[in-house]
Amino acid sequence: MSYASGINSLQPTINSVTSSQANPATQVSAPDSVSGASGSVANVGQVDQANLSSTGGLVAQALEGSDARSAKVASLQQAIAAGNYIVSSSNVADKIIQSLLG
């Protein structure tokens, strides 16, 4: 699997999280008593609730990005897939040393 197909496969999931993010979490109270075949069970002040984070929205915003960045990433992906993208090993070594030193 390439990086491009891995990221692109996440887009539908992120879109569904983003669309569901618009609906705020609601608090639902359980009934005071529940009756069934074996009798009734009393719920004393119990409440079901769900708390949703905004992480899904943040991920979606990060993936949308600007058009310039997306175009650059797409051109790099094409170059890598075609085998035309060449990285100088000395440039990579320089960047590694710079990141370790400071």
C-alpha cells in the first residue's frame, strides 16, 4: 500500500466524523423504572451520557490544507511513483545532523 492510498482511504471516515461533529452531544435520561418479564428494576438517578471530542474535526481540518500544499504533495507522489524523485544522500545526512544539533 502506498502512502497516497492510505491517506485517501481515510477521507470518507474523516468526512463522516466532520459531518457528525456538527451535532452536539445530548444527555439522555433513563426512565425511573423499567418493567420487564421478571418485574421492575428501579434506576436511582442514573443518567446515560456521551462526551465527544473535537479531534475528528481537527484531523479533517489538517487534511484539507491549502491547495498549494496539496498540489506539491501530489506532484511529489507522482514523481516517487514514477521513480523520478531522487534525494541526495548528503542532503539527507546534513538535515539529520542539523536536527540532532539544534
